[in-house]
Amino acid sequence: MSIIQPCNQQILNRNDKQMKYRNFGNTGWEVSALSFGCMRLCDNQEYNTNLISKSIDAGVNYFETTRYYLEGQCQHRTAPGLVGRGDSLIVSGKDGINPDKTAYLFRKEIERQLDILGLSHFKFFQVGWFSWEMMPHLLKQGGVLDAIRQAKAEGLIQCVGFTGHDTPENFIKCIETGLFDSITVPYNLINRSYEPTIARAGELGVGVVAMCPVAGGVLSCESDRLKEALGMDLPTTEMAFQFVLANPNVSTACSGMNTLEQLEQNVKTVNNFDPELNNFGEMCEGLDKLRAELGDRFCTSCRYCMPCPQDIDIPHYMNLYREWKVFGLTDSVAERVRAIGKDKSAVRCTDCGECEDKCPNTLSVREVLREMESLR
Ligand code: SF4
Ligand code: SF4
């Protein structure tokens, strides 16, 4: 489906003094290495408009939106900041796919989102909440693919990507269909599960939008372990961006920003990125070593231990334990342990041992829970 239409030659917004640019797969576009996820905009419209306008001034040229974020307000909050500049930007819209989605409904949604954003066309439109299982609903006669083809023929959309949650292997199968120009997946220092998918996307010329480069703020506290593993003496947020961009197959790191301070810091960090100084292979090696310290005794989030009779979310605790022990993110982990309500807290554990009997990795769940609660 990857086609380069003449209008793709439109000059995209850029500011080479402040921003780096990378190929966006085979689309022919150069996308800003920092892109703007609009799902965290605040309810102060004047502030949002200024924030978006400042990001465009700094050279950001990719904005990810959908009508469904922020209780239906995401695109309304984005639109005023795009006025008069939309043609030089890649603004991405998104609609979900499900068994009941028809070409008619998908088309209506494209039109509705264009209307809200005040755009004549989408340079990118995403098939959202996608998975390999949804493929028949994409391909069926009168289904989503028919709507995409028609919208492309009419110039309402130019390129198509997808986002969703599925296994890395299934997402590889999705991009191998040749139907998509980009893939949007979470990717950061502590979540590298889609690394094989990203590598395959690179081979196929499919653009990669890396979501959650700072893991939704988790990677904002100091970590000596990460500094040592990556051989950098930088704040964790900066190391997080450097890592994502060190992956040569990532087209852009998409950050959900809502303050001018975040924008300024992220622009600076991305502009400081130097591929010569950030060797992706060495960084991966450092991270692999950290992870190896937990050996086989690693929670795979299989959830076989659930449900716990005391309603404790064991995989959540195990995940926090990993972030604490492997990545040294103590402050962020402690904050999230404190945020777990009393009704779900590990202090409720009665020591019944059911979880450990069911755990295929023979993890000492009870010991971990006790240790975690010491952080409260
Ligand atoms: S040992 Fe504790 S955590 Fe495990 S199942 Fe029993 S109550 Fe739940
Ligand atoms: S069963 Fe074991 S590996 Fe699976 S989620 Fe529970 S603790 Fe983790």
C-alpha cells in the first residue's frame, strides 16, 4: 500500500538548528526525531495552542491524535495550534477496528476527524487497536481496507499505519502483508519487547513511531544502574531518548507532552543526539547484562498466578520489582507502590502460597511482595 503521491513532495516543517530529522520508512518524508503525542494536552486551550505552536517553531512535524483520547477532546485541543500550518505537518488521525467496523463507518470517522482538526487530508491515518486477529475485518469486502483505498484514491489520506497490542511475532506478520507504511509501538529502555518487530520494519522500509520513550514518566527518576549500564552520566529522561533514537530503525520518538518545560527539554535532548556517541549495540549489551542479573527467575507477566484470593495484582508487583532491581528506578517504583490502594495491597497476603504453586518460573512471589511493601 506504500505509494508516494505527488503531494508527499510538499515541504514539511523543519528547523535544522533545533531538530533532527529521519527517514519515515519509505514514505519519502523526513520526520522530526521528536514527535508530539497529543493525548496529554491539558484543559487550558490557550496553553495548548501556545505549546503546539512552539513545538512547530522548534521543528516538530509529526502530531499523533485521535478523537477518542481525552474523553473526545484530543483533536479539539490540538486543532487551534495547527491553524495555518497543517499542510506542512504530518498530523495523524486514528480509528479503531473491530468485527462490526464497516467501510462506511471507517470513512465517516476519517471525515469527522478531518473536520475537527480543520484539515483537508491526513498525511497519515492509523488503524487503531489492531492485531493479527483483526486482519479478516480489515480485508473483508466492505471492510476497513476498502475505506482506506477509497479515501486514498480521493486524496483524503496518503499513508496508513497501525497501532495496537499484539505479540511482536504477530506484528511482524502484519507489516509483512505490505499493507502498512508505519507501525506505532511502545519502545523504551525498560520495554524492548517490540525490538524484533522494529528491526523487521527497518528491513521492509516501514516507518516506526516509538511511543512512550520515557515509559509514561517512569524513566524520569535517577538511576545509577542505568547510567553504569549505558556508560552515560545523564538524567534518566535524556538517556531514555538517546536509547530510542540510537535504534536506527526508529523513525521518531513520540512523546505525550503537556508543558513547555517538557517540550524545551525534549527538543534539547533530541537535538543533542549524536549517533556516533550512542552505539545501539553497546547500549543493548549493557541493558541485557542488567536483565541477566535476574537470570531465569524473571516474571513473564503470564498471569498464571492470578487471581489471588486477596485481590493482589501480583504481576503488577513483579513488574515494579523488576524496574526496581534491574533498572534501579527506586523513587518511581516507591511512588507507585504507595499508589496501590489498601484493598489491593500486598500487606493483605495471607501466605497461602497458591501463587507460587502456579508460577511456571517458580518465583518466590511472597518474598518479593514483602520486599516491595518495605518501599511504602
Ligand atoms: S500467597 Fe499471598 S499473593 Fe500469593 S495467592 Fe496467596 S494471598 Fe495471594
Ligand atoms: S505466574 Fe509467575 S511468571 Fe507468571 S505472572 Fe505470576 S509471578 Fe509472573
